[in-house]
Amino acid sequence: MDSAIANRQRIEQLPCIAHKPENLETLFDANSFRERLYQEIKSAKKRIYLVALYLQDDEAGRGVLTALYEAKQHNPELDIKVLVDWHRAQRGLIGAAQSDGNAALYREYAEKYTHKIDVLGVPVRNREVFGVLHLKGFVIDDKVIYSGASLNDVYLAQHDRYRYDRYHVIQNEKLADSMAQFITDTLVSSEAVNCLAQADRPDTKSLRTAIRDLRSELQQATYHFETDEIASDEVGLTPLIGLGKRKNKLNQDICTLIASAQSELTICTPYFNFPRSVSREVKRALKRGVKVTIVVGDKTANDFYIPPSEPFKTIAGLPYLYEVNLRNFAKHNEAAIAHRQLAIYLWKHDNNSFHLKGIWVDRKYMLVTGNNLNPRAWKLDLENAILIHDKHQLLAEQKQKELDCILEHTQLIGSYKQIEKVDSYPVQVKKLITRIRRVKADHILNQIL
């Protein structure tokens, strides 16, 4: 417990922005997120910066782009920037025919309207497989709308399906300015970042030096703001950012946060594949008697899941690989499950998918993040988070309501035997997993999944 106290002190020493709890609002479903996003875009006065992995060429993506362009035509002085991953924007969906991807949509809209919008592609590495823009947070005037969601039909619950995430609206000028400053000073100003709406875009090869320079800068990046003293009627906000496996401040702070848990620790992740350092801290938390709760998507709620009734693709093996990891973890910790010190919940709701991540510690700390808490996030992608310090539990009711919503469509695992084993998987999945194990590729795969 002494180590937990020391790590708690490290967390308490992090720089904070003071925040009134009434100005932090949790939205509880994708429909509310979509409606609120449109409302904030429509009422924006000075700036709209949307950062997401992608803005898709579908009904929801077009809806958001239309709302942005209409806001710009109505108020040409409105500073609007959309930042998406450079590589992801210029290809079709996995398994689809080769195409110009979502960039074709951005070009179409740019040609249609008088007042243009910057839709910018951010290349974190020369190739998508080695790292993407996984930064989160929409800055609209003095608000930050923070979610792990990208912008397409399923994330915005446009039709009958949704991809469940977390959604927070934080009205705080200092936080919004800090995140906006990083977007403009580090990303927009980089020679590696280019407009995706132009027909003549530079090819990635010609940007290699600029991408290397940007990545080097991102590895040193931090959010800048003046530290506040936090009053007893306030909570603290610490925006965090990180890239790469060495000296990654976000990774370090996440591990310190988990290591600071003294009584309760809750972790949500869509893909059960913890980095070694996170696994180690969870194991230590169990050893020192912390009640650990892990909420993870069922394999059928994974965005890569393909039902056995449909044609098999190799990518469909991913949800099963994550489930193999989960079963091994549960088996290893069967005693903690039996003693109700470890609770594992599997989320499943009809044919919807689960994309939710976050950490809650001792009812005093809550991390909102797009970080999947997996090796890919740890080593390859540009990630961020907002750590909310709630020493006096001013947000207790709101936090509990969000956790209750998250657990609504879950099943508590009473034993590792409840989780399917490889023998019961579809034949093609079994063959794939056997092949991966035979060539000992599972470790390599785990590093990039």
C-alpha cells in the first residue's frame, strides 16, 4: 500500500486546470452525442476544431460536413478545421475496392461551397500500420466535446445500429485554448499536414522528411496551460498527450494512475490486449487487495466481428484473438474472480458494437480517453486523455450514472469457463489461430492490434 500512496502523490502533483463541476456534462448514448454535436456546431461563434481518426463518406459524415459548411457560409469568420488521419482518409474500408477514400468527399464539398473549410490529413508515420492520428476532442468555442468516437453512421447512431462510446461536454476556456493551441501550433503548422480537399495532394513519399520531423516533435509534445490551485468546490482537469514507447508521458501517467489505486479500480477497453506495463499494474493492484472491475466488449460486439453466416475474412479473426487473451487472463486470475475481488463484465447489446475506454480509481479520479490500452496505443498511435481529479467526489452521482449505463448490457463472468475456448470457434477461425500459433506470430500480432 505504501507504493500506492507514493503513486497517489505523483498523480496529485500533476498540473491541473480548475473546473466547476456543473460545467462538466456526461452524455449517455450515441443519439445524444450526435444531437449535441449538431447543436454546438450550429451555435458556434469563433472556432470549431474537430479531430478524429476519420470523417466517413456516409450519411452521418455528410451530415456533419454539411453542418460545418453551412455554419461557415453563415459566418465566414468562423475558424473551422477538421483534422483526420492522412492515410485513413485516402483509402476505402478494409476489404473494399481501392478508392480515393473519404478525400473524394472532402473535395466534392470544397467545390460546392464559396467559403472553404480546412480538412487536413495528419500523417503520424509513413504507413498507417505503424501509427495513426488517434487524438480525440472537439473544440467548439470554449467547450471541449470529448469522445473516443469517430464520425460516421455507426458512431453517431444514424440508423438502427450504434457503436457505444463515452461522451463528455466540458465548458472550460483554459482547457479549450490549450487543446486548440496544440492543434494549431503543432499539427496545422507542420509541413507534413496537408489539405485533403485539394485534387493535387503531395504523395506520402515526398513527405517523409516532414513526417519524421512531425513525429519527433509529437514525441516531445505536451499541452501548455497555467496551473491552478483547485478549490474545495472545484475539480481538476489535466489534459495529457503521448506518442511512442519511449518517454511517453501519457503511458507513464496511466500506469501511475492504476498504481495509485487503494480500494477500487475500474477499466474499460474494447479490445482486451493490455500492454505489459498495464498488465503488471493490474496484477499488483489485485495483489494489494484492490477491487478490480474490467468491462470489455463481447467478441460479437467488436467492430471487426463477422458472423459465421457471412463470408470469412482474415480480419474477422481479431475478436477471437482478443477473447483468447481474456480467457487466459480470467483463468490465471480465477481465484480473484471466485473471491469477488476481480469482476469481469462482457458487454453485448443486440448487433451493436462497443468502443468504450476509460479508468476510474477510488472514486476520486476518472480518465476519459481514446486510448484502447493496448500495445498499439502504447507504441504507435498519437493518443491523448483528460484526467479528472475529483478529490471531494463532486461528480460522484454523474460518474455512477455513467458506470450504471455502461454495465446495463453486460454479463458478469463467474469463471473463465464461461468464456468460449478455441475448440468451439468456427473452423476457419480455429485454422487461423492454429496457424498464427504455429509460426509464433501471436506476440507480433498483439503488438499491432
